[in-house]
Amino acid sequence: MLRPQDTATRDRRSLTGLWRFRADAEGVGRDERWFAAPLAGARDMPVPASYNDIVPGRELHDHVGDVWYQTDVRVPRGWADQRVVLRFDAATHRATVWVGETEVMSHEGGYTPFEADVTAHVTPGETVRVTAVVDNRLSWESIPPGVVVETAHGPRQKYMHDFFNYAGLHRPVWLYSTPTTFVADVTVVPGIEGDPTAERPTGTVAYDVAVAGEGAVRVRLLDAEGAEVTGAQGAAGTLTVPDAHLWAPGDGYQYDLVVEVLGADGALVDSYTQKVGIRTVEVRGTDFLINGRPFYFRGFGMHEDHTTRGKGHDDAEMVHDFELLDWIGANSFRTSHYPYAEEVLDYADAHGIVVIDETAAVGMNAAVGAVIGMTVDQVFSPDTVSERTREVHAQAIRELFARDKNHPSVVLWSISNEPESHTPESEEYFRPLFELARELEQHRPIGFVNVMYSPADVDRLMKYSDVVMINRYYGWYSDSADLAAAEANLEAELRQWEGHGKPIIMTEYGADTVAGLHDLSGSMWSEEYQEELLDVYHRVFDRVGAMAGEHVWNFADFQTSRGIVRVDGNKKGVFTRDRRPKAAAHLLRRRWTERG
């Protein structure tokens, strides 16, 4: 699905701002047709933002079920004879949308975009009412899964993932126009002829353009200065780029692929510009190669999580986080544990930051759920995570790959975080999903993230993965406070994984740390203990030849569900939630900047 953009033939209007908002605790809004009139009893709510922390009190923070958003938008009068599309970049976790009194679309999945052609329901120059009902409930058929428990005091949402279930319209909403004959999709696959490590190798850009309607396709590839490098006629082909400037870690160089649809008279009908980064990704033995050179991941698992706005996208917060990544010497991050806003990937593309892109399939592990207070006898079964869940999961993979396929920063897909992966039931569930992922993706590695309850000697899924990605907490959840034992056990397990002959990325490691807590004996929760634990892991990593990366958990402290194992959220960040550095941030900066 192509993102809206302004071109010679297209326009877009952002619907960011204050919308009318009303929580529907009784679940009556659909039957009472709240979409059919101005939303009664409404308050202002910013879009994009999570609604949970905007208003003081528990009512919205702990709300379970539907909330309603509504706004009025004037359709530009210049859009006559154009196709008009309404697009939501995300609605967590599902939504139904009306234009006026007409239902135009529904969508399942909280982190990928959805849109509808609303041309028949709007009149250019006039105002139209847009209403969306957003449902935050998690079930055994959602990604991520959860359970709503009915109590005498109302519904309570339970889930097995360790971050707060923020909800609402987290990302921008757009009204945009295209011609009636238009570019419907663009797929690019970059490559390199010959030696990819040459200073200026010959690059290739395979392209495939889908057009809705009739028209001839012309493509032109422009360099960063706007000069035309090459071009071609036809909806599919491969462009050759002599002396290509490659996209590389730390060098976010991109070309512009200008796609044009021409009428029978040769006149321009539609145009769309797709950014292109020319680079290759390959797994060879225990090396992860970008442009033929070994790449070592340095960075974090992160969260879209900020005070007040929750998971709502904000450009200022985004740029600040990337500046902190640059300051600390990070070259990569994982979109744990869901697809991030497309603006984040655009920024990573432009600044040469490498991304592991992950679906929202987190919380498929009974052992992990038990740690945070949700007990389940069996996580994969006809009554829990089932074939119906897998259908939703498969669609999430399709939508993620379709959305992010052209981003050069995305070098590795993760189809799940910390699932149970040592049982026959888990293998039966995941095998078709790996098969689907490989049908959809031809040039990037694919994997999942393994958790400690499924170690190397019993895991059944790593054989389907191109890369070993593991989360380990020796010295915290196991070998608590015993760093000598943690070091020995960590190395012993990594040696087992080394036997798989694949690159190993430690996608999570760390310790909860209260900023400002200091202790001469290095007790748990102190800043000293976080530093010591990281040092232990780094010593082990440097001794294991198959290691291809280290992602600390977490970039910054973040909010979680309430419970006795968390005090105001997860404190494993090397920055506080308001982005103040703990001592560990300076330790990592020394390690990562000195390594180059």
C-alpha cells in the first residue's frame, strides 16, 4: 500500500489535530448509530496519540472496549474528477470507519495502515463527517493475544506481553487524491553486480509497477541531486546503475524512482516517487553481510512509548530518539514488538540506521505470561492460540511486508517475539507462517526471537530461521544477582547456539535499574549492577565468534500493565522514560563508539 504523497498529479490533506472523542464503556454506540450525527457528550482528543494517559484517572487509562473518534473535513474543491481516499496509518487494535452515515471500511491489526476509496461519498468543496470506532480488546484471535475477563466491577483486559496496551489513533490520518487511473503499487528490489565491496560497484534496481486503469509506464531514476541516472519504459524491468552510491549503515544515500503513467497521447496521467536504497543483504555462515561486508548490530530493542502520548507518533520525539542513538553509537534497532510508524522507517532509511522489523505477534508463551500474572495451561490449542489466530497472524505478516518491502533500512524480518518454540504444537503453528514469509520475501533473511524457556537443545523453530535471535536474562531472571554464574551459563548456551552455524544476535539482555539508585556492593536495581551485567555479556560476546550483534533491552524505560513485578513500568532502559541517561548509557557509548 503506497503512502500518500504530493506530486504533480496527487494531493493529500492531513487530518492530524483535535478530534471529538467519546468512550463507549457500555458498548452501545454501534447499535445507537453514534456515527450518524455529531458525537454527543464528546471531549477533545489529539490525533495521533494514545488516549489512555491524556485524561487523569483510571476511567480511560483502564478502558476496555470501543472508543469513538469523529471529525469534519472539507474536501478540497480542486479534487473534482479525482479519486478520493481516506487512510488511517494505524488504529489499535481494530477499527470501523464511516463517512457520513456510510460504513466504508473495517480493519484488524493495530499497527499497519488501511484505507478506502470514498469518492462516491464526498463532494469536493463540501464538508464531510468522518467517524471511527476503535476497539482495544485483545482475544485469543488477535495479534497480540489476550483475554477479557468479565468481573462484577466491569471487564478487565489480561495479556501476556510486558508492555502497556496503549490504544487509539496512534498515527496520522489522511485524506488524499489520485487520478482515476493511478499507480497502485511499486515494488523495488535492489542488487549489486559483481563485487559488492568495490568502491563504486554497478547497482541494479528491479522494479514492478501495478497500475489501476490503462496507461503506459515510464520510470526514471534520479540521484540525490536530482540528476537522471537511468530510466526505462514498461511496468516491470531492471535498471542498471553504474558507479552506484550504495545505501549502507551510516550512509543513508537514496535515489528517487519516479514512476509515471502516460495516456495514449503521451500526456502525464499520474506520478509517484519511490525512494530507493541500493544495497544487498546476505547471511553467509555465521556472518550477516550488508553489501558483502560483515555487519555487527549495535543498538536496542525499543518501544513507541512516551509520557502523555503513549504510542502516539510525534516527529520531535522521533528525531530526539534518533539523535540519542547517534550519540550512543548505535547503528540499529528492532521494532519491538510491533511495526513502528512509517515515518520512523523513513528516518532510518535517510540516516543509514539498520532495522529488524517485527510483527505484533508477542505474548504467545505461557511461561512468560505467568511471570507478569497471566496463567494459561496451554498456549497453542484449539481454545487459545489456534488456526484462527494464525490466519490473523498471516495477514499481519502480509501487511507488514507489503508496507515495508521497499525500505533499505529493513534488513531482517522477525515474525514473532518470544513464542513457545519447543513443542510440537508451536512448530505446527509456525511452520506455515515461515513458509508464507518466504513466499512473500525473496531477498531478506527471516527469523523469530527465541526466549529462555526454549533453549538450543529443545527449540524446534530455529531451523526455519536464517538468523539466531535470542533474548536472555542471565543475572536477572535466572542466576539473579550471581554474575559469575550468569557469565558461565550465558557462554555455555551461546556455544550451543553456535553449533547451528548461523549468525547470533542477542536481541535482548539487561537489568531493571532505578535511575539514581547507587550501591557500593552493586545490588540488583542499582546503576552499578546494570553496568556490571552489561560488562559480563560483552565479555562473553567478544569470545563467541558467531556473534553478529547486541541489542540491549531497552533503549528507554517504558510503561507496562500494573502488577507486583513492575513499579511504574519496566526499568530496563539505559535512558529513563523522559530520556535521561543512566550510567549504562555512558558505558555503551564507550563500547560502541570505540569499536567504530
